[in-house]
Amino acid sequence: LQATFNELWFLPLGGTGEIGMNMNLYGHGGQWLMVDCGITFDSPLVEGGERHDVVCADPRFIVANKAALAGIIITHAHEDHIGALPLLWQRFKVPVYTTPYTAEILRRKLARTNSKELVPIIEVEANQRYDIGEFNVEWLAITHSLPEPCALVIRTAAGTVFHTADWKIDPRPVTGEAFEARLFKQLAKQNITAMVCDSTNALREGHSLSESDCHKGLLDLIKGTTGRVVVGCFSSNIARLITLARIAQQTGRYMALLGHSLQNTVSAARLTGHWPEDLLLQDPRYMGYLPKDEVLVVATGSQGEEGAALSRLAMGTYRDLELEEGDRVIFSSIIIPGNENKIEKLLNALKGRNITYSLSENSPLPIHASGHPHKTELQQMYQWVQPHIAVPVHGEEAHLKANAEIARTSHVPMQLLGKNGDLYILAPDPAIRPSAVSTGRIALAQ
Ligand SMILES: [Zn+2]
Ligand SMILES: [Zn+2]
């Protein structure tokens, strides 16, 4: 299975028709290019099957064809895009292209699997172009919910793909540059064959909140708390952590990070210039000695993960800090479907100890902003880019269908709706060859 020089193919192995574990391939001129290599946590390999801690897409097709694999691009540092690479790279052994923050996160992961020295990482700055085998790839800075998110323009002799990766339109993203519409408007003049697009929030009306909108919501909540404040937050969301550190300054509190993954992402952000020098963090060991109204801790474990800092705080088993009545836990995050029971257990533990909590799902104030485009943003992007074909990815069937419908009403002439393992022929004659390769899921041990 190989595309010729007048063909351009797209072949998703993971993430299309399911949530998480993104793994995409582009085919042209006898070569393949991989875009992202992610994982999902606590999932079964087949519907209804036994759950595994770490799961990724079955890479067997591309492992069997690795001689034709020109390289791997990681679009950003979220686990559903980067997580499987340290564990699978040995099976591919090709160079990895990514931006500096993502590269730093990757190197730290590789160090844990003792493969840091082996993997050639080529660091790319936003708005640069690279030739990777038969593919000419341009990185376009976009906005999402972590540092250095990038979309890709993949040019070949047979056609050009605009691969959005994860994105939203955020005019005030707190960290990094504001969304720049100009970069995407100019694509209309470049005859984009296909736009391969994030479908996560295609069922949601309107426009996503800006990351900066969370400042007011979090500030109001924290100002109104006389006891300690604990915030549950995704450790990758550096912008949210910057917002919280600013609020700590404004409200006379000291901020500390509880949990290894938070400390790791902030140190990577510091090293790559994404953490403002004036925002100081305290050693978590001192937090137990401070007056209650001077404490703001950010903790890992907003999904109720057992053993994470937030669970231990709720159970009263965290060594350096004991919560009590009058303290408040703020979930500056969402409940990821599948984690309801674990989160319920965490909330019950807090209730049992009379600790107040706020969930973004029923907070009247904005305390969380999604990193994915709602309907209006998707419409806007289709109207700017004007691709010939829309290819919805990154979501379950309902999300993909909703995204395709938005493309149709935004005057994109063709939508290709498929799933993992389908071969999307983008050029010269667009079509889908269903189940062209066998895919599935494999369990990974970390
Ligand atoms: Zn993402
Ligand atoms: Zn994602």
C-alpha cells in the first residue's frame, strides 16, 4: 500500500472515531509521514473489554512499512498526541520534528525510558518550513491550551493538506501569541486540497471562552474564600497556572505546586521561556505552616486519580498539608467522560470533611476554558481556508458528523467521513477506501 507521486493519502490509525490516542499518517510518493503518536489512560482494547492503564493505537501497519516512514511530527505536548512516542519509537527509528517546549517534554519522557540519546529530535520554530522526505511541512502557530500549539501545512506534488491539530480561536491566550487570523486567511489563495480538522467541540454552540476569561472567575472565587484554596488543574495548562500565580500575587497568597507532573511542566515551561520570571512559587513543604488565607496550592489529580495530590488532600493523607472546614477546592478543569465515578469519590471525601468545592460544570463564573473550537470557530476557519475537502478527525462519530455538517454549511464542497484504518484518498480522485488496513488498540506499560 503506497501512494504514487500523483496521489495524496490520509490514513488515521488512531483518534478518528474515538477520543484520544491520535496517530495519523499521510502518504505520497512512496512515503509516509506520521503526525502525532498519543495515548489514552484507563481504557479497554475492545468495547466492553478489560481496562488498561495506558493504551495507544496499534501501529502494526506502519511498523511493517517503516522503511517508507520519512519522519514523525508531534504537533503539541498533550498526552493524546505525544504519549506513545517514547514507548513506540524503537519500532520506527526515524527523526522526530517538533517545537522547543514539546521537545523538552519529550526529552524528559525519553529519559525515563532510557532512550533520550537515541532519538533524533529536530526542533522547529513556528512558521518555519522543513522538507521531510517527499513532504514539505510548514508549522503555523495557532492557539490551544498549552505552550506552542501548531497547525501544519503539508505540501506535496499531488496536493496540499491543512492539518489543524488541536486548536481554538483565542485572542488572549495568556501565554504565547494571540490567534492570528491572517495566517489562515492566506491559505484560501493556496488551493488547499483538504483540511483535516479537530472535531472535539463540534457539538457545542457558539465560541469557546478565551483562556484569559478564567482570570475573573478564579479571582472572584479565591477572593471570596477565607480559608486555604486548592485548585485542581491539568498540568499541561501553563496559561492557567500563570493566571493562578498572578491571582496569588493579587490576593496575598503564596502558590505551590503539588504533584510531580505539575512541577515537571512548569520547569519545562521555565526552561523554554514560557514562565514569567516575576511569578514566584513556594516550596510545597512550607504550605502547612502558613496562615490559611495565604495558601493557594495547585494540585494534580482533578480526574480523581487515586494517589494523586488532590485525592490525598481530600482523604487527609497528604503529608505536608491538612485541609479543614472553610477551605475551598476549585476544579479549574472538566470532568473527562469515564472519570465520573473517581471524581464522585473525591467529592464525597471533601463533603465528608466539610470542605467546599466548585466544579467548572456548575460554576456561574468562568473557571475553565476549553482548548477546542466550538461551531462558530469551525465555521470561521472553513470560510477562511476554503479547502476542497473537509476531513473531520479527533472525536467520536457524532463529533465527526457534526464537524462535517459545519463544513458543508460553510461551503466546503466535499466532506470525507471515515474512521481509523480507512484510507482517505485526497488526490487525485477523492474517495474513501474503508478498512484498508487493520488497526485497533494495544496496551502499553509505563
Ligand atoms: Zn491538545
Ligand atoms: Zn488532542
